[in-house]
Amino acid sequence: IFLSPNSFRITSKLVFSSASSASACAAGPAITTAPPAPVITLTASPRRFWYWWAIDLRWSGATSTGVDVYLNGTHIATTANDGFYTDYLISRGTYYYRLCEAGTSVCSDEVQVTF
């Protein structure tokens, strides 16, 4: 057989000692996948509180004991995963919140608050 420099030929032969070996091989190796990451749903509701604005964050879907709270991409708090956190701001404007499982990159989508 003549093979050009850019081609190759592979030959293989399988030999089975029993029918059970053949069926196990034909089925292929077991493939395991990681469980899907939890889906964290976050909502933010602003309200006036004296001279400040209070932003009530509510979430569901986090599975760790604690969660990290981010404001405009900056970590501002780690709190218990009880589904509720309030942040206080003085200035009006547009802010973006995100919540993550504590110490991980499993996060909610950002939510926007404007007041």
C-alpha cells in the first residue's frame, strides 16, 4: 500500500473472550456529568427610608449557607442565605445588584434599580 506523506492508515482488531465482554465494550464507557448549577433568582425593590433609599433584595435558588452581595460589580456583603437583604444608599441613580453563592462564581443575573 502506498500512502502519501499527508495520509495515514489505522487498523484495529477487537478480540473478545466472552459475550459479556463484547456487550460491555459495545456499550462504551459510562459518562458522568456534573449536576447543573443552581439557578439564583434575584429581585430588587427600592423604597424611601428617612433620608436614605433602602433597596430590598430578595432571592431564591441559592443552596449554600451564605451568599455574597455585589453592587455595581463590587462585593459589599456576605450574608446568611435567608432570602432577604437590605442595602441603604444616599444618592439617587441607577445601580446594579448581583448575588452569588458565597465564595463561588454561581451567581444570579444582575438586576437594575433606578430611583
